[in-house]
Amino acid sequence: MITASTSSISVPFQWIPCPSTLLPTPSHCTPYKPSHPFLAHATQHTEPKLSVTTTNPSDEDCNDDKALLTLLRQRKTEDAWLRYAQSTNLPSPTCLSRLVCQLSYQNTKQGLTRAQSIIQRLRDEQQLHRLDSNSLGLLAVAAAKTGHTLYATSIIKSMLRSGYLPHVKAWSAVVSRLAASGDDGPFEALQLFNSVTRRVRRLADPSMAADAKPDTAAFNAVLNACANLGDTARYLQIFNEMPEFSVKPDVLTYNVMIKLCARAGRKDLLVFVLERILDEGIQPCITTLHSLVAAYVGFNDLDTAEKIVQAMREGRRDLCKILRSSYEDYSIRTNAEEVFVKLLPKSVTWVTTHEPPELPKTNAPDSRMYTILMKGYMKDGRVSDVVRMLDAMRRQSDSASHPDHVTYTTVVSSLVKVGSMDRARQVLAEMARIGVSANRITYNILLKGYCQQLQIEKAKELLREMADDTGIEPDVVSYNTLIDGCILVDDSAGALAYFNEMRAHGIAPSKISYTTLMKAFALSGQPKLANKVFDEMLKDPRVKVDLIAWNMLVEGYCRLGLVEEAKKIVQSMRENGFYPDVATYGSLANGIALARKPGEALLLWNEIKERISSPSLPLKPDEGVLDTLADICVRAAFFRKALEIVACMEENGISPNKTKYTKIYVEMHSRMFTSKHASQARQDRRRERKRAAEAFKFWLGLPNSYYGSEWRLEPVDGNDTNVDST
């Protein structure tokens, strides 16, 4: 047991183990051909041999299998699971596959955990070939739906490596989850989509891939990944691949295109996406209009967003005309990117003589539409407009426009943003009074508000209320918020306690959980405990260690001036494929300043200079790291390097703090080079430093040899004496 201490507080550092949830490598599993396959097996792969020796089953095993199969056919999944769990022998492949299917189909946490335990057992016994592809596919879908995206991805990848093509409904569900997740999710979605489509294209007999071919939903999922990345070129490439698989874009495809234009900063193209939908004979849905309003809100163009909502309220169908009139002159957009020229050719060929198309039918604004507009007001700091719209929604005759839990949560968020916690709690009370149930997101927003205002006790009270009074269990976001709140009040022990409580309740820590706890220990001067958290993060297969985690580890050691330990961490970063960024260098510079090791500052500055000019790993330094390095160099009388650094600051639009550097120079170096007795080599070195000092004084604006004859770099007689003492 490890103890984390802050002053006199001691809390046990308990690491609650979590079972491994990843599938094994394909070398441990042999594909099994079911009678009703969920996917097609690639013809170029021969049937692998079984990894274990099979024997004839005993009569007892046959009877057990028959009883288990009977329970499964009767849909008595709970009884079937208990019978399986009590048996010491593995059931037949048919029973195992059907049991995994039914457990997955339950779409519950317990069902998924049980199905995973079967996978784990078969992996340990090298018997994964007993499962058919249908069961694995359903398990991947169930895992994706319950948020276990990494596990679902591992299943699909294992199936692909084993030579199988998953059913499109299985692999597209995983792609959809990856596309919407953070971090590298969209990149993973693109890679998985490419892996499947490459396999489909390789098959000599296309009929074998009939169930695996991408459909419209699969394309929409991967196009959403492109939009989330803002990758316009990749979007166009995949969009153009749709006819190859006999897939036609639908309204959701173009809704994603609206998002793409928004991510690319092309507000001017939004109306042309709507017009292309209409030109293709596709009827826009309410989500299309939601996407348009959200895009204009994202551009902070609330006037146009309001025009759309008002036009819907008035039952107008000339929405395209309204959006076109929002701009004075579309001809200024002649610099359209080639990608958008191909996606939206009408944006280039459009002329004023053509009447824009009209909507086939009208749509009245619903509560979500108003809520999106409210979020725009909140983003713009217009809290009074948020409250005003809430009142207006209450008075609407159409019940679809009445405020729902999302609307109220938006109001709560806007009040929390301006620090009005009492009013936010009043809104929460009103929700309970009128029967609109607050959800976990509502409470998490309130928790964050209390933590930001350092009212940790109220946050703890709200957490208890959330669980006891409403029955809403805290999630990883709730605990992450509380852990971060403990950091704000310098309570690393409390942060650790919440981390352990979260794991004790079976809530898997996220990447943010680990890095936030590392931050707690780094800021409290406990880098070894931060390192312990980091090691545990490395072992957790559900999260990926990123540069933020590495930087937090470096920060922990640098805060104590332990530069050598920090440099070892940086070396490990490089060995693991991560390269220092500005935050890394900033921590190192602060650590060097604390440790008073100016020689290390020179090495660090040389590395930063190389990165600035590097075409493969470019770096744009910020004010913090450059100012710290310049400060170290001035104090150590490394004036030549100090001049290089301040020149770099000016080149990057950063104004150096001359007042601070002048004060340091006057206090520390005003009587430099006054010794008359030195060797010739030392005099030569001193002469170089004197030139650099004079140049630095010139840059500061102090009197020096560059201003006039009375301020000479060297005495008239050439002796190395009597340098000015200013």
C-alpha cells in the first residue's frame, strides 16, 4: 500500500484492479464457420487448423449441451448463464456462440461483462475458434452501444486479422462510435473503414462480401469522422466512393456536409448544401435545420440563426432565399477550394437570375431548435436572452416547443457560466416542480460550477443529493470534476479519495481521470505518486497515454527542480514516439531556473532552435518558455544567447520585458570585467563576453560604447581595464 500525503493528511493509495478487456491477437484464435454466418470468409484464406486436439464428447457433456441449448432456445438466458458458470467443461461451439449472442443482445452492463468473461476464458484456453462470427459481431455492437469503444474495435480488428469480414451493421456501429469520440477516434474510424473496404475489394466473388459491403449508414459514419477532423479532401474522396458500392447519399449525408463546411470555416457554403439537398430531390429533415442553425451559431452569426427560426415560425419555405440575402455579394467567394467546387458546384456557377429552390414543406421550430439558439446566446454572454427565450418557450401553444431537460440544462449552464449558482439551483428546483427530470449532465454542470467557485463542500452535498434523492449515479465526468475541484483547493488527498471511490463503484477511469490525478500530485510536490498514476495508466487497456500525461509527469519533477529526472522522462517520451512540445519545454525551463543550472538552459535553447527551423518537427515557442530562458541567460551573463532569445521573441510577435531584464542587469552585472590581472586566454574570453554585454546593453537602451566615445568597448590604450560600471 502506498501512502499519499499532504502535510499531516494521509490517505491510502488503493489501486483497484480492472480485468483485461481486449481480445487476444489473432494467432490465438481459429475461425469457426457457422451454419448461418454473420460475415463472409475471405476466399484467399485457407481454413486454419484447430489450435487444440479435439476429442469425442462424453455422454455427460452431450447431455449438458442439450440442456444448455434448450434453455437458450427458450430464451432463458439467466438460467443458461448459471448453468454455464457452474459447469467445469466448455459447452459446444453452438451453445457458446448462442450464449454470447443472447448476453450481447441484452444490451446491459451485466450481459456485456458476462459475454466478455466467456471471451476471456476461451482466450486463456486457446479455444476462441469455438465462437462463430455472428456472436462476435453482436458482441462488438453491444460493446459499441454501451460505450466500450476500444473493446468493440478490438473485436472487429481481430475478426479482420483472422480472415473474416464482419457484417456491415457490426463494423459500421464501431466506426460510428469512433467517429464521434475524442482523441484519435476519428482517425481510427477512417482506418477501420479502409481496412474493411480494402478486404471487400480484394474478393474475387463480390457475393461473398454482400453482408459486409458498406451501406449508406457506414458511409455517413466515416464521413462524420472526416467532418470532425475537418479533412475536406478525405471527405470528398470517400463521398466519391459511394457509387462504387451502389450507395446513394441521403439527407444525413448532407447534414454531415453542413458540419464539414462549418469545420472548414465556410459559412458562405451552408446555403448551397441546403440547395443541393433540394436539387437532389431529397426532403430536408428537422435535423437538417438543426444543423444549419447550429452552424450559424458556431460562427456567432446569431442574426442569421434567428432569421431561420423566425422563418420557420412564420411557415415560410423560401429559406434558401433568406440565407442568400444574408450576404451582400457572393461573387467575393471566387477563391473556393477545389474540394468544395466538386462537392457544391452550384456555389461557383450560381447567378442572380436563378431563383433559389424552396422547401417542399414547412417545419415549425421545436424545443431543440430553440435550445440551439439559446446556446448561441449563452456563448455570447447574453444570459438575459437565454432566460427570455425560456419564458417564451413555456408560453408556446405547440407542446413540441415547450422546454425539455436539454433546454433547462442549457439555462443552468448559462447561469453557472456567469457564476450565478443560486439562480442555477432555482432552475433545478423548477425542473423538479414541473416534472422535467434533470439528468446527469445537469448535475455535472452544477458540480463544475461549485468546484470553479471553490465551494467544494456544496459540490459534495450535490453529489450526495444526486445519488440519494434522484437516483442518478455519478459517472466518470462527475468524479473528474470533483478531482479537479480538489486540486483547485490544494487537496491532493481528496482527489485521490475520489479517484479510489470512483474505481470502487466500478466506474472505469478515463484519460482525464488519470491526468487530473497526476496534476494533483505534480502540483503538491509528489512526483513519485504522479509517476505511480502514470504507470497505472499505462497498464489500463481502455485509455491511451498521450502527450498531456507525459507533460504532467515532467511537470511534477520540474516543480522540484529535479531536472535530471525530468530529462529521463523526456527521453522515455521520445522512445515511445512522443516529441516534446511547448509545454514540455516550458516545464523544463522552469525546472532549470529553479535548479539554477544555466548550462542546461543553453542546451535546451539549442534544441528549441533546431525545432523552430525543423521542417519535420516544427515548433512555435511561446512567451513563457522564451522569457524563462532569457531570464536564466541574463542572470548567468550569457548575453549572446540572451540576444538570440529576445530576437526570437520579437520575430514571433512577443514583446520582451526590457524593464525586467534591465533590472537584472543593473543588479547583477553593472561592475563586470573590472579585474586587471588575468591570463591572455581569459582576457580573450572576457573580451568576447564584453562585446556581447555591450550589445545587450545597447538593446536594453542603457549607456554603452555604441552610444558615444565616452562609452568605449575597450580603453584607449588597449588595456583590458576600466569598463563602464553602468
